[in-house]
Amino acid sequence: MAQVFNQAFEQKLIYVYRINDEAHAGILKIGEASCNAGMAYFAFEPNCNELNAAAKKRIDQQTQTAGVSYELLYTEATAYMKDKNLIVFQDHEVHNILERSGIRHKYFDPEHKANEWFYTDLETVKKAIAAAKEERRGGRSGTPRARWLFALGDGDLFGG
């Protein structure tokens, strides 16, 4: 009898977008969305069509009913391989790196979690994403970040 294996983690991506109006001038939204793409997920390059489509689906949920238009700036998968381990980071880790690096939040409604907006530029966010992937902490203080590592054994993820 064949065994069915459930996915050990949910495939996600980080997205960055802006809204081009006065209330959102100079700030970017850094969020996370699901991306159920199976094994192809691990081959996705930043800003590929699949990641962008998944991000737009999530952003549309946030903006569509209000009739707000946005500009998607960047997407990247939140899981990657390192030394036969699957490593996953989350958007809140990127947020923490930005905060500890002195990047200020824009709080629209902290009570309802509208707190993923930052006074920053895209290149700074990309550096924070790279730091999350490299397990670096921003600034001078902070506690070690939680990491998920999944040992894959002798073969690689693609069966090699």
C-alpha cells in the first residue's frame, strides 16, 4: 500500500508592494503569502510569474474591496536549501531586521495588524531579506531568531 506524505510546511513567499497615493508616500508593505506549487516552488527565482501571481492574489484580498491600486515591487520564496537542510524564514523576521536596523514603521491600525508598512526603499528590504536568509540579525541587539531546518538525508530535494 502506498503511503501518503503530507507537506511538512506551507510554501510561502515574501512580497513587497507600494500604493502610489499621498497616505502611502515613502512607505512599503512587506508581507507574506501562500504559494502552493509543489516541488517547482524550490526552483522559483525572485519575481517569477508564479510568485508574482500568488502575491497578487493575496494583495488583492487586502486592497480590492477598497478599490485601491498597488504596484508589486518584489517577490521571493521563503524557503531555500542549505547543506541538505530546508530553511524557512517568515515575514516577521524581515520586519524584525528592519526594526533593529532603525527603519521606522508606519502604523495605520495596529489594533487590526495593519503594521507591516515601513519607511524604506526596495533595496533596503532586499538586504533585510538577504539577512534573514543568512540568519543575520539587524542592529546591535535582539534575540536569536527561530529557524526551521528539515534534514533531507543523503540525497538532495530533487531526488539526486
